[in-house]
Amino acid sequence: MRSAMALAVLALALIWAPASDAAPPKKKDEFVSTEHVLRWINGYRTQPNPDKVPALVRAVSALGLFRDMESAGVYVGFMAGVIEANPKRAEDLIGKMFPMPPEDQVAIVRAIAHSGHPEWKELLAKFSERMPARKVLIDRFITGKQPTLKQLPLDKGAGPLDMLWGQYFATGSYDPVLRMISVLEWSKDGNSVERLTVGSMTKLTLATNASRDKHLLDMLKASMGHETKETRAVLREVIDAAETFEFGTVRRDAMASIEQLKAKGKVTRGWLGVS
């Protein structure tokens, strides 16, 4: 699955280029590239600066990163997380994200709907006049015909997982991490390629990110006490990989599982790049 592989690459990019390990770019060039954007997002939860988020969103648009919404989940999730963490400032922050090309306004609509803001429907209604091209999507969210992030199933691809990571990068909260932990046992699923793919990517990205994020690692350790036996077994592997930087084992286990499904005739060409 192309988007699932993108999730793993994205997480590795955020980990192996942490903001604290490199000199920040000059202010005028702060969001000049995808790398700079990802560095800033990765460091945001330790030094939140919501005033700069509208500029970041406009830069993401200018860089063309909203053009493929399948791979833009981390940005949408990050925007949603910032709105969630700043409910009283949400309307002002969203307003400063404009002007935005109509095709990229989908990201703003989804961010508002996925934010969990207590008045997210009212916010969508307020900004609908500025996004007439997105009226159908806005109406679907408001009427409940389009699921929010909390309602999205996690076994339909990497998009929801990307958004959960974006939410975590914006807030550092336990909620998105807990939801990711809940699908770890899928990495052992021998019957569903969708669940196996999502579970394996979740396992890999949790391990790589936790290796450089003590706060996240502590969350994973704290979760050991109240998870099922099956989830604890995989979570233990994640924690071990994070503490030893032995990510190769995690990747090999995922690919071995894919090979087993191929042998059963349950994997077709294209899944996870397997041919």
C-alpha cells in the first residue's frame, strides 16, 4: 500500500531529522521546504507556537503538499490538533490560514471537522462562505454523512494513522497514541492484509518515534499495565525496538508476515510494494 509506506517514510523523516539536532533555518525561510515543515511540526509539541501555524498551513499549500489528500494526513491531523488545543483562538487561527486555493481548502474543512472542537460544526458553518467550492463536503460533515477522525476505521489505509500522528505532534496527548496502540495486535493478523499492513506500520512508526521521544516512550510503557495479552506482546516488541534502535527486526517481521499472506494468495501486486 503506497500510502502505508509513505507513513513509515514520513515518521522516519521526522525522527532522523529532529529539530533539536540541527540549526533552525532563518526566519524568512522557515517553511521553505517539506523538510523544514516536518522539522517544525516535529518540535512543535515541546514549544507550541500557534501564532505561526497559519503561515505553516499556507506554506504547505504553496509547496503542493495538500494536492494528494491521501498523503497529507499528517498535516491535516496537525492542524486539527492545534485547533483542538486552542479552542478559544480557533476561529482567529483558521481565518488567518486564508487565502487558500479552493482545491486545498479540503484540508481546512477536514482539520476543523477532525479537531473535536466543541463547536466544530459552527466553525464549519461560519467559514462555509469563504469556501463555497467545499459546500458539499462541509454539509456532509455537518449532517454526519462524513465520518470524523474519531469515527474513521483504522483498517482502511494509512490516512487515519497519519492524522493521528499529526494530532500527537500538535498536542503530545495520550488519546492518539492510545488509539494507535489499540491496533498493534493487527501486526500479527494472518487473515487480513489491510489489518496486517496498518498494524505493521503502526508498530514501526511507534518504535521509531519513541526511540527519540521519551514522553512517547513513557506513554507506551504506562500502557503495558492495562492492555490485552495480545497487545502487550506487540507493545513489548515496540518498546524494545525503541530502546535498542533495532528497527530492522520490526521491518523484517512485517515483511515476513506479508510473505506468508502471499503464500496464502491473500496479497496481490502493489501491497506494500511487494511484487
